[in-house]
Amino acid sequence: MAIWGMAGALMAALTLGLWRVVYPYSYMKPIQLDRFDDDKYCLIDVRDYILSHRTPYEKAKNIPLSYLGRQTKENEVCDKEIIVLAEDRKAARLAVKILMKQRKQPIYYMTVS
């Protein structure tokens, strides 16, 4: 009987661990915009300062991923729908995970290479 208890605990731990990985993906939605609408969206560039300076994106607020957690603790990043501009999907997932602590709504992302 103790074996089944350990197996159940192991399955619960694995499920919880998997949920932490999958959960941000359920709130991430890819988006491609031809034209950016200031009234509806807030564009947050989570690339580092050098990359965002070399290839700037018009009307994007640059908050590097390493500073994003601190920024969200100090004040609200945006009051509109958020689009995260990141180097790749992994960086976008980390940014969404940080932003989800502040708000529970879908966050869009765009990757720029």
C-alpha cells in the first residue's frame, strides 16, 4: 500500500511540475501585426538594450527580460492588452510568466530574429 502512496505522490509532483511549464503557454498567443494600434495594445520589447537599439521597433517600450520582474513589482507595466516582443519563444514564455503574476489575461507575443 505504501508503494501506491508513493506512486500517487510522484504522479502529483510530476503533474504539478508539468503544469508549471504548460500554464504560461495557455496564456501565450502568437500575433503578427502589419500596423500597431496604440489604443488597443501596449508593445513591450524584452530584448536587451543593445539588440533593441540595433533593430528598434516603433512605439515599443524596452524593458529587458532581466529587469521585467522588478518593473512589474514596482508598478503596472501597461493597462491595455500586452504584446511581448522577444528574440525567441523561450524568452517570450519567460516574460509571459513574469507578467502573469500581475494580470491574468492572455498576452500576445511576437518573435524578432
